[in-house]
Amino acid sequence: MLRFEQVTKIYSGQRVVDCLDLEVKKGEFLVLIGPSGCGKTTTLKMINRLIEPSEGKIYMNGTDISRLDPVQLRRQIGYVIQQVGLFPNMTIQQNVDVVLRLLKRPLQERQERVRELLAMVGMDPALYAERYPNELSGGQQQRIGVLRALAADPPLILMDEPFGALDPITRESLQDEFKRLQEKLHKTIVFVTHDMDEALKLADRIVLMKDGRIVQAGPPEELLRHPANDFVAFFFGKKRKENEIYLETVDEVMNPAPVTIRPEQGVAEGVELMRRRHVDSLFVVDKEERFLGQVTIESLNREHLRAHQIIELLDTNVPTVLAGSKAETAFRIMTEQRLKYVPVVDTEGRLVGLVTRTSMVNALASVVWGDGISA
Amino acid sequence: MKPLLILALEHLYLATAGVFLATLVGVPLGILLTHYRRLAPVVFSLTEMVQTVPSLGLLALLLFVFGLGNKTLIAGLLIYSLLPIVRNTYTGIRSIRPELIEAGKGMGMTRLQLLTQVELPIALPVVLGGIRVALITAIGISTIGVVIGTGGLGQPIWRGIQMENQGMIIQGAATAAALAILAEILLTALEQRITPRGLRKRKAT
Ligand SMILES: Nc1ncnc2c1ncn2[C@@H]1O[C@H](COP(=O)(O)OP(=O)(O)O)[C@@H](O)[C@H]1O
Ligand SMILES: [Mg+2]
């Protein structure tokens, strides 16, 4: 499908891509990875001729691409960039069908195609086709960026850190979605990333680059098991260890004695309890110690004249974790929802502890510096 | 002397004619400069220099070429309007996020398609801003056209000065000011109208 022969790119005397030989097979998901500045983007952009090589040749299906008209070439190659680059003056419909418009396809066909594509990523066409990019979330925008590249059904797609600017959760869901999509579409994909997890997750074959050269190329398994040298081992080894980080269960990191109160107790008692124990929230439990919710100092301050009993100020909408679950789960809930703590309940719904920011810091510290510090 | 309304229309005609011609020259020139960036500073300092020439002096010079009358004034206005229009066209296009240009190219747009589908639509409000500034300046400058024999609102002002008739001066000046304000309001509204919906600042919800 794609073949690099001794491709070199020189910028002011520096060989940023150096005698690159590389073959990409049809239907292959190839991931280019390596430290920042190693020449990944340059390599990618030479394929759609946004950058011309200084030396060497690139062949697509046997044809030397330097003999093709760059404009025609690019219309046959999908292109997704990290900064998304949706045209702000165009609707989603117009953004997605831009290549089809350049190819002068009729309106009806374009509309149908956009509907089909939007549906493929679970975005309701009726809702989104006529919106503008600034009316979409970051994750939705990059979905559109991917659809734009798919619209004309090009056999080859280039992607330059397409999910790099997204938050971790959105990134993961887009990776999964794209992987599913690829399993259906069987495109040939050249994908640039510096995220090892992403490479391991998506790649059929990984090409690890350094200083413009290929250090090792092969299926993920092979690079993990038989690293060609220390650089590869280091690049992957670091990651492997990270994946094996051992985090305790919530039971080990939680504070086992949160300050509790009963729903029928008085508001004044609650205020007094907070003052004595230096806390800004109380956890409300019934006679059987079952967790009902919380009251915060804000609601007490606001409502103490109106309310008499704690139950009137009860906030039941509090995320909890189950005893025995991984500490990571609790930490993730706290980071994602910006919470200061997560109550831990057992299977009977009884409050057994509280994971706080402090427990999180201690647990992470014990991972970094070894055990013995954990709370 | 002609009625005030006629003078005002004459005045508006002169100012718009100058700015219109400047737009015809300035927008393509601004676009061209985005492709020959090294020329941009040269062109800008040249047009800036021209702008520092007092309008009366410039008109006097142009008098040699075009003679008395509207042509000279319109030529002068053209020259004056060039700077804001060229500069806004240039900066409007230059300030487009580079990834949009890259995306456009990467999708397989030709240079012309990139210009008409991406660069110009996005830069349009800024370009129009330059035209607005030029037009308001031109409405002001047009009042001195009277000394080289043009019509417009310079006439009552000039006449008023000669006859020491303050009322007349104020009439002319106030009408010119009203024209400028009207132009400002109309073009600002137009700017907002033509800003693609996706580029408008969203109201906080
Ligand atoms: N237009 C350019 N002019 C000069 N140097 C460049 C240019 N583009 C990239 N480089 C240099 O080439 C090297 C490789 O860049 P790039 O391919 O973008 O790296 P990567 O995508 O792997 O981070 C970098 O050292 C970068 O500074
Ligand atoms: Mg890069």
C-alpha cells in the first residue's frame, strides 16, 4: 500500500528524518511512536505531501507519489490532526462532507453520507448536522474530525496524535470507538502518537522512532518481549511497570471513623458536632449504621433557621464505593467529580469508612517511595 | 446652494466611491501579501507614509494629475483607504489558526478553494472592519473636497466660513457627523450579520 525508500528530510542541515525505509500493508494499523521531535509528524506529512522529502521516494500502490498532483493525492487520503481543525465557518454537515464537495458529489449523496457517518459514532444527525463546531464538546469535535477524514471513504488515513488533546476519559472512549470502527472498515492507517498505552491498544504494528530513524518495528507483543536495545526496553519498560502499579483496596486507605450523625438529630447538634470535630460535612446514618447521605456546613449555614432536623438538610446524591473495591476506583471518582472524599459502604449499605484526598496522597506516596507510609 | 439632502447624498457618493475603489484594490493586495509575506512590511510602511501626508497636501498633488473636481477627491480617498483595508485583509487572513489552513490543504483544497472556502469567510468580519474605518475617515476627509471644487457637505461649511454664518457651518458639519455615525452603525450591523454563526461569540448561558 505504502512504501518509503530511503526517505530523508533535512531542515537547516539537520536530518530530522534519516534514510527511512518502511512498508505499510493494506489494512494495517501502523502506529508511529517515539519521543517528541523524533520526526513522526514530518514522516506522516510526507505521505500527503504537506512536506516534500529532501531525498528518497514514497510509493503508494506502486506509484511514486511525487509524480501525482498533490491536491488529487490528498483527496484520496484521510487526514486527522491533533488540533482537530474543524472549519468554524462551516456546519458539521459542511465540515464532514468537505472532501465530497471538493469531489463535486451531489448534495443528496453528501447528506446521506453524513447521516450515516454521524450515526456510526452515535451522534444524532437531526441534532448535530446543522450545528457549528463551537457548539460541540472537545470529544465530539474530534469525532467529527475523524468522520471528515472518513467521508470520501479513502483507503488510507493519516492521524497525527488525534486524541492527544482530549481528557483521559474522552480519549479512551474515542480510542475504543475508533478501534471498533476500524474493525469494520479495514482502512490502512498510519497513526502518530507518543502515548504508549494508545499504541499498545490500537496498533497492529508499532514503529518506534528516535532522531529520525526507526529503532524497532514490529507487533506490540514483539517490542514488549524482545526489545531490540535498551532504548526500546526503557521506552516500554517504563510503561509496563506503571501498568503494574499496585494500589490497595479502599479498605486499606480509608479513614475508618468518619463523623456521623442520625437523621432525626437537631440541626444545632450538627453544627456543634462539626465545630468540635473540625469537619465541614457529616455523614448521616440510620440506627443500623446504613448510609443515607450527607449534610454540609454550607447547607447548615444557609438553612439552620428554617430547618430543625438533620433529615431536612440531607443530601442523598453522594457517590459511594463498595468496600473491597480498588482504591483506584475511589480516586478516579474523586478526580473526575472533583470531590473531597468518597464514603465507603459495605454490601448491606453500612458506612464503614471514608476515602479522602489525604488517603489518596498517602497511597500514591507509598507507591512512589515504597510501603510503610500508607494511611 | 443645493439643498442639504442633496449635498449629503453627494457627500456619501464621494466617500463610498473612494472606499469602494480602495476595496477593489486593497482586498486582493492584502491577499497577495499573505503569499508574499516579506513584502508586507514594505507595503505597510509605504501606505503608512502616504497616510501621514496631510489630506490637503495629497489632494493638491493629485490635482496635477486629475484636475479640479470629484476625480481628484476620489483618488485621494482611495489612497487614504488603502491602508486600513489592506492591513485588515492581511491580518484577518494571517490570524486564522494555522491548523485550519493545514486541514484545508490536507483535505485537498486548491489554493483558490482554501481562499474562498476557508480564509476569506473567516477573515471577512475583520476585512469589513477595515472598510468601516476607511469609510468613516473618508466621510470626514470628503468635507475638504470643496476646496478642489467637489460637491458634498464641504460646501455649506466653506460657504459658512466665508459668510461668517455659523448656522451654516454647523449644519454642514453636523450632517457630516451624522453620516459618519450612520455608516458606523450600519456597517457594524453588517459585520455582525455576515460573521458566520460558528464564529460569533456565544452568549453565556
Ligand atoms: N518546518 C521546520 N523547519 C525546521 N525544523 C523543523 C520543521 N518542522 C519540524 N522541524 C524539526 O524537525 C524535528 C522533527 O519534528 P516533528 O516531525 O514534528 O517531530 P514529532 O512529530 O516526532 O514530535 C524537530 O526537531 C523539529 O524541531
Ligand atoms: Mg508531532
